[in-house]
Amino acid sequence: MKKFIFWVIDCWNLVMDNRYNPLKYIPDPSLQAYFTLVLFTMWSAFFGFIAIYYMGWLGYNIVTSIVVHISVLIPIIYTNLTFEEARRSGASWYIKERERQRKEGLFPRKKNVVTWDIDKEA
């Protein structure tokens, strides 16, 4: 589960963290947040149009789409903030997990799994 959570955080940072995306070149943080919000709204509306057209969801509402996206993103943002605070404060569990991921990336482990075929053994 931790591996999945860290994967979500890394994906989030690649898209939404202004330290990594091209919005980092805008000097004012409030303008960065504004453009991020505009892009978020645009993509929500775009996927709403896609759903209406291709899936035939005639009762589909774009405002509902935006609300659903926000309701998914708020827990992700909260989780990301929690992990960032843990990283900043030097929480030992966070440092150990990142070190394990770094080592696993260098030397990936293969599962030590033995399949037991009861029909062959019988």
C-alpha cells in the first residue's frame, strides 16, 4: 500500500507541483495557483464533453464533473501535504521508505515464489 501511495505522490508532483512543471517560470505563486486552477477546470470540462459525446451520457453535468474531481483531489492533496510535512520534519518512517525504494530501484527484487502443483505431487 505504501508503494502505491508513494507512486501517487510522485505522479502528482510531476503534473501538479510547480517546482517540476513549466509553471515554475511564473514568478508569482498566486498566478501559478490561478493557472493551475484554470487548467484543472478546463480538463474537467473537457472530460465532461468527452463523456457526453462518446459515452452518450445525456444527463451528464459538467459542474458535477468538476465537483467529483475536486472531491477526489482534496484527499490526494491532503495526503501529499502530510507526506511533504513528514519529509520536511525528517520522519524516520518516510526516510526509511524512500531509501528502500531507492535501493529497490537499483537492485529490484524478484519474488521468491514457489508454485505448488498438487496434481503433480499427488
